[in-house]
Amino acid sequence: MLSPLSLSCLLLHFFVVFATEFTFELPDNDKLCFYEELEKDVKFDIDYQVISGGNYDVDCFVTDPLDNILYNENKKQYDSFSHTTAMRGTYRVCFSNEFSTFSHKSVYLDFRHGDEDPLLPGMTRASALTHLESTCVSIHEILKVVSESQTWYRLREAHDRNRADHLHDRVTLWSIGETVLLFVIGVSQVMLLKSFFSDKKGSVAAMT
């Protein structure tokens, strides 16, 4: 059972994180962009990973409010990017699947920005931490590690499940094809043997 201290730190952990985390579908021959209004001198971090589709790759680029390219990578399965804004404005994160003509992708995106607020009122980096503050910071860091680990395991599970489903579909189609082929071969052999006996019967009737 969680103690009141642990419960309060747990609630504080969820209220101070500035993050957007979701999974979206990216159709073939298409491009999707996401926009975020940021102040100057704000650090943001981007993590993305292709969960399913094609060769598990996608094009990604990030631009600033003046459309300057901050990040540009092609056909990446996963990657991370960090940047500190030089100006206030709308920053754009785009994912492109235009190089693919028939396979759509599922992409996971985690966008984080800003610095975390102090866990407790009056807590600053310049002052010495009390025992209560030190305990809250320790629990907070452990929860961050747990959250990141859970995210990684969810992505791996989704990735492996999609691969297993794809393999299952291919095995099913192969099994159906083999079944049809065996049926056709069996019928062909029966018809061939039947034709042998029909020819012999016709030859005997002609001789008599």
C-alpha cells in the first residue's frame, strides 16, 4: 500500500510533465504534420518509432517558425531529436510515407517540452533539499524510469504482435495454397487413372 508521501509524489509526477504521447496511422503516399506553439529558449525532445507497416521506416523532418530545417531523416525506423528553441513561434514535426505506394504505417510519437516544475513548493536547485524533498525527488526519478520502461515494452509488444500477425497471415495463405494444390493433384491423378481403364475397355470392345 502506498504511503501518503508516496501518493503525493505520484500525483505531483503526473501534473508537472509537459508531454504529448500517441500513436497515429500514416497512409501510403501521404504526409502528416503536427504543430506546437513554443516560447524562446525552450528545450523540446522528440522520440518516434514505426510500429507496423512495410519495412518499418518513415521520413521525418522538423522545422522552426521560419521553415528552417532543424531535423531531416529519411527511412528511419526510430530516432530521437532534441533542440532548444531560438525564437517564439509554431514548430512543425512532419512524417512522410510518400515513398511507399501500397503500405500504410503505424507510428508512435512522444513530444516533450519545457522544464519540470519543482515537485514541492519552495524547492529550488540552489537550496539544500530536506529529507522529504530528497525522498520525493528519488521517487519521481524512479517513476520516470518505470514510465519509460513501460513505454518501451509496449512498443516492443506492439511491434512483435504485428510481425506475428503478418507471419500468421502468410502461413495461413501458404497452407490454403498447399491444400488447393493437393486437391487438384489428387483429382488429376484420379482422372488420369480413370482414363487408363476407359482406354482399355474401349480397346477390348473393338477387338470383339
